[in-house]
Amino acid sequence: MAVTIYDIADGARVSIATVSRVFNEHPRVSEATRRRVFRVAEQLGYEPHASA
């Protein structure tokens, strides 16, 4: 089963909106949160959907 932003949000203990903001390079996300989201995404083996 594919890893979703819901899984990443749960693992990083942030909202789904925050995960979306991180992936879309929103400037108002702290660097610490950005690192945490990317670390969890990597640990879970997240791969962005090609057509997204």
C-alpha cells in the first residue's frame, strides 16, 4: 500500500495541511518542521505520485 500524506502527517505529528505546505515549499513552515516531515517521509519510503 502506498504511503500517503496522511501517514506522513501522523508520523511527524503535524497536520495534513502542514505536510502539503512542506511539499509545496511554502515559506511559512519552520525549518525544524520541514526537516521532520522530510525525515518521516523518507523513513516511510514515500514516493510522490508521478501525475500529481
